[in-house]
Amino acid sequence: MDTRQTPQPAQAQVALSPQEEAALLAQQARRRRARLRFTLAVFAGLAMMGWLAGQLLVPDMPTPVLSAKPAPSAPALATRWASLVPMQRSYESDSLVAGDSLAALLARAGIDGVEADAALDVLRTQFDPRKLKVGQKVRVFSEWPNNIATDNTAENDTKRFAGFDFIPEPRQRLIVRRTGHLDFDVVKQDRPLSERFFFTDTLISSSVYEAARGGGMSPNLVVELIRLFSFSIDFQRDMREGDQLEVLFTRRFDENNQLAEEGDIIFAALTNRGKRYAYWRLAHDDGTHSYYDDAGRSVQRLLMKTPVDGARLSSRFGMRRHPILGYTRLHRGLDFAAPRGTPIYAAGDGQIVALGRNGDFGKYIRIRHRNGYETAYAHMNGYARRLKKGARVKQGQVIGYVGSTGLATGPHLHYEVLRHKKPVNPRDLEVPAQRSLADAGLEKLRTAQSAIGSRINALATDDNRLLSLPRRSANAAR
Ligand SMILES: [Zn+2]
């Protein structure tokens, strides 16, 4: 190999003394520092030249004058602007349809996208427009100067978008209004509602539902009415033509006499096969309310009669031939046929003591209630979400859904009531009231009863007296 290919510097081969080595290192350090000083000086020089060039070549610019006086605020400008140009306004109403949005509605109304966005941005500071539901009415306003005679047509180019408003809940109106060029503000306005009382007194010819609807009650209120009586009356078994329904209920109206909100049932009585079931609404100090009978027993019983809505009783309690097994045995509960997925309610307040597959019962739940009662629910399609063994449930809470798991011919709920572990017929059961009023409570009930009684007397007209059965006594409402 040729050794010249790797020439070595001559001094590297010379061994240096420690003093010479130190001197050499110091010399190298001095050179590095000198190079750095030179580089910095060059940069500084260039920067200086640049600044001088800027000062000399760029013409004078007006320097901003700082002032302690604040700029006029947007509302102040708006007021000034509004006072200069008095405006006329008009509006068009539209409603949200399925898959719609407020932005789409504004676009439909012909509002410029930039203006609509500005208005919506302001709205979002107070309200999330995604919360609006299908059917929500919105009024879109336009305005134009007062001095311009307009025939109110869309082609009028002096017209401009003035904002919009809507009523997201009965007691509130939200107004987004224009305050200047692309400036909007949002105002929440309380709507005072006045409550009015209505009284209906009718004979039932087909169903309680139809009688109540005929009496002017909203569908939701009728559902409440039926729930109220469902503790004491079995609508599938007990109703008879000629039964009588009396209901005092409220509705709430806005300042324009428009119905704003359904109210409450204040009093309800159902005369079923000559027996009168009457309940009065009583507000409690904690803000809740219950309905009580004349003796001060709450209408809510410990257990509901039917823990599923819209079901048909398909098998009774007692001995029967089993539809699948073929032999006769005791049917320890009631079967309610209902479409798969129909919600099943907890019949009463209690604690879940069993939840899971249980042989022929399929998916199964058992709840322990007060006074030694238990209820069981079988053949469920599934359980309500996050429901576990040991959980506390409220009366009427959805615990699962109708299905046909286990040994079942079709979707139905098998429902059992046990008293001290022994199955009893839910239909023959006299379940105690959920609560009973004591002295002070009873006194409050009497006061409420007399107020309700005089209200009914004031409302009862000759018309509905004709329709009703002969009154049993002068204070029939009591
Ligand atoms: Zn059954």
C-alpha cells in the first residue's frame, strides 16, 4: 500500500511539551473569538444600513394619534343610525321541517349568507340552534326606511334583513335583531302566561280517551288522566258504556290569547259502574304534587295494575293448559301480549333482586317492594340500559322491553306479583296507597277541595249538565 495516500501533518508527529500545548490551545481560542466579533460587526453594519435606507427612502406616514376617548360602541352607533332612518318592519313565518336547520330556513327566506351567519353567530352566544325541533316556528323580519313608500314586495331593494325570533319554550321568546351593518344582538324575552281553567263533564260512550279528547283535553293530558285512574280501574275489564267522566284542567295562554302550553289536571272523577273514583291535585311543599282521594290516600298505589302500555291480557292467573308444554298447570301470573320492544315499567318503587336469564322465563327481572311485595317480569327482549341487580327503581321507570325469550309462543310479558314470596293474582289485589295524608295534610286537602269545588260550580254550564248523569249531591265535586 502506498503510504503517501495518508500524509500526516508534520507537527502532529512532533511531541509537544504541556506548556507548548496550552499556548497552542489559547491561540486557537483567540482566533475563534476574533472571527465571531467580525461576523457580528458585519451584521450590525448591514442592519444599520437597512434602517437608514428605510428612513430615507420611505415617505412620511401619518403617526397614529392615541386618544383617551373610547370609540363609539356598536349600540350607540345603532341608536344614532336608527334615529336617522326610521324603519318599517314586516315578517314572514316559516317552520323547521325534518332535516332542516335555522341556517337553511334563513336561506329559504332569501337572506344573504353573510348576514345570516352574522345573526346566527350572535344567537349561538345564548342558544344552540341545533336544539330546535321539527315544527319550530320562526319569524324572519325585514325592514326598510319609513320615508320610502313600499308595496312590500321582495324586489324592493331598500328592504333588508332585520333579524328573526322564535319561541323555544312556552315562557320565553328569543329575538335576534339587527343593530347596524352586520351587527346583531340577541334578547331573551319572558312571556307571561295566564292560566285558565276548563271543565268537562261527559258520559263515556266508547272510551275514556275519546270522551276526554271530546272534552277538549290534549292527547298528552289524556294519557296522564288514564295513568291517574289506572291504579284503581282496569280499563280493559271495568269500563261500561254510560260511565261518567269529570275533569277540571288548565291550559296556559300568552298575551295574544294563543294557547302556549298545556296545563295540569286539577281534579278528575270517573264514575265506573256506579262507583265514583275522585282525585284532587295537591301541591307539596317540596314542589312536587300528588292526587288524593277524599280520605287523603294518594292515587298512586304501591303497585301499578298493568306494567305495560297498550297490551292485551292474553292469559289469566290460574289453572290452564300450557300452550307449549301441552299439560295443565297453575299459571302464576298474567300474560300481556304486546308488540316486541314495547316498554315494560317497574310496577312500583323498589330494588332489583334478580336480573338475568332464568330458564323458561328467559330474560327476567324481579323487584322487591315495600310491605312484602315482589313483582317479576319474564320473556323480556332486553333490559333497560345500565340496569343492574341491586339497583333502585322508581314506579313507572322503564326496566326492559317485551320479547319472547325463554319458553314463549310469541312476544308477551309474563307478570307476577308475589306477597311474602307467594304468587297472588294481580287483578284481585287491594294494593295499599303509596302515601296517606295525616292531620296537616288532610287540612290542606280540604282547603284545595273547596277551592276546586267552587271553581267547578262557576264553570259548569247548562250544556254539560245535560250531558251528565244526575248529580249525586250538591257538593258532587267534593
Ligand atoms: Zn305467563
